[in-house]
Amino acid sequence: MALAASAFRRYLLLLAQEHLEFRLPEITSLLSLYGGQFSGEQEIRVNSPFWILNIPSEEMAWGLMKRTVCAKSIFELWGHGRSAEELYVSLKNFPMDKMLPYLQSDSTYKVHIHTFNKTLTQAQKIKKIDALEFLPFKGRVNLKNPEHIFWILEDYGMDPNNVPEEPFHLYFGRWIADGQRELIESYSVKKRHFIGNTSMDACLSFIMANHGRVKPNDVVYDPFVGTGGLLISSAHFGAYVCGADIDYNTIHGLAPYGIREATRRMGSHKETVKSAERSTESHIFVSSNYHLSDIFFDLLKFAAEYLVMGGRLVYWLPIYRPEYTEEIIPRHPCLKLISNCEQMLSSHTSRRLITMEKVKEFKDQDQNSYLLDGQYTPYRGHNSFREKYFSGVTKRIAKEEKDNQK
């Protein structure tokens, strides 16, 4: 969206301190879904709960908060400083014509104080609110059901063992909307009728849907659907969802599944001899070994061929951390890498949420041109990650037993 810098308005985003690496791609994806682009006023402190964003309109801010599970609230930012004095100067410089509609005598309001990494007494809070008496509030205070809510937000840093007397950053703004954090509880796997031992938790499921920019009437397909956890979030956002899985018992809620299961694929006897040949005979399907590298080959090729232009592929890539380099991320000429976020599983393993977008129409010559041999090597061999995972688990158990004997 090409807009002059003056057309943007400053907003403060208050983020949840969970899945930190996933927050920026989620916010960026959602802004692009509504026709905007990510634009921070200053360098984003990735681990901070406070981000200042430039957003074209309040409607776009509302749209963002109707989807995000990484952000708690958003505010129209009226003032910001590194000290109380800087904050007051910033507030006095905020355009009065933008303030007045929310300070009228026939309106009601309240002021809320939020501190990160410090707890204030009620007396301290009242003192900070009273210090804002220079603002032209003309309405009546209503603590239960105000028309307008204003927030003072203070950032005391990330170190709980070294909390400063004064905050590093102070913000004042008008509350606009809250995010969708309640979805994490309402769709909790604890409330599901059936789950497997690796059913995706609700928060990550909604993050995946947001990274994929899923919107109403989209078609979302999960080729490894399991118990269906990843499709629930997409359906909540109005998509048509479908999926497939090799395990009949899992789909029908009869047995759990997980990393302990070896990777397999289904195919006819003739397909195992020559997969290129198609036949109506002997189509009784059999299970065969399915290398991890082949899963990614097929997944990227399928996405490149069948996604609509601008459609997204979102998937988890298991990683053995001592051997990880960015070069092993599977690539395809039709797909652009959008984001790559890590979730730690153990000291030696993790999984990375990979988001890719289709930017080029699929051609026949793209069938097998998307992964170099150098990238393919780390995933050669049946269940290499699975074997390394259990090798690490075995070593950890042995170390714990040795430590316990001391």
C-alpha cells in the first residue's frame, strides 16, 4: 500500500511474552492480509512487549486485533518518552484536534496503568494519573463502563533480578482493541474430544493460520492432518478445510501418534516398482518407507503446483540443532521463503515453522529443480531426525541416571 508517511498514525502494540520468534511474522502477515505493510517507527526490539507501529488507519488496527493471538492490545499512541518529563513533552506536542473528540464534557473515561516487570502500589498509580492533569479531560470518570479508556504503560526492562527504580520507556495512549488471546483457552486441547500425543496446541495452531494469512472462503489442506488440530484454527477464520492422513486409527480417534511413529507412505505395488506408471490394476495400497527428505520434496512440489498465486505453505521442519544451517531449509523456484521461526524442543532438537508464498506459476521444468544435493544431504536416510532425536534422549537419560548415582 503506497501511502505518504503523513498518512500513517502511530500505534502501540502490547504483546504477549510467549513464542517470541513467532510474533513479528504474525503481525507482518496480518497487516499484509489487510492491505498494509509492516512499518515500525523505530527499530523493533524483538523480545520487548512494546512495539510502536505506523498503521494507515484505525480500521486496519481493528482488523489486526481481530486475528492476532500474539498481541494483547493496541493503542493509539499519544505520547512516548524515556522519562516522565519526555512523556509529558511528547503528550503536549500531540495534535489537539486528535485528542478533543475523546475528551468532551459529555463523555466518560478512565485511566489504566500497566507496568511490565514491576508492581506498583495503588498510591503510586494514583500519583502517576494525577500527573496528567495538564491534559484537557472534560468528561466524567467512569471506572466500570467508560466510553474511552486511556493507558499509561511503563517498561522496566527484561531482567526480573535487576528492576530499575524508573522505567526505561513510558507510553500513553487511547485503547483501541484487544487481540484474540481468549481463543487459546476456548480452543484448548484440554477441551477436545480426542487428541494425540502431538496434537498442536491452540496458540500455535492460530499462529500457523495467521502466518498463512488464512481468510474466509480460502481452502486449507493439511496432508498430515492427524487429529485435525491445525484445521480448527483455519475453520474458525472462515476457511473451508480438508485433510488426509495415512493412519486410519488416528483420523477416527482410535489411537495416538507422534514422533515415535516412523514415516511411511501409501502406494500400490506397481507404484513401488515404477511410480511414473499409472494403472487401474493392482491398486491395493501398501505402506512403504518414506524418507524425511522425500516428504519435503513432495510437499513443496505439491504446494508449488496447486497453491493459488499468493497462497502460502506453512509447515514444521524438525531440526537436529548441532547440524542446523539455513542452507538445509527446503527451497523451490515457485515459492518464496517468508519466515523461519524456531521452537525449542530440547537442548539438541527443535522445530522450525516455515512459511512460504507462491510467487511463480508452476512449470514442468520445476518438477525436481527445487532442492540442491547439498541441501538434500542432511535429510538423506530413513528417519534420520527420529534416530538422532532418540539418540539424544538416550544420552540425556543416561546422564541423569549417572548424576543421580553421585
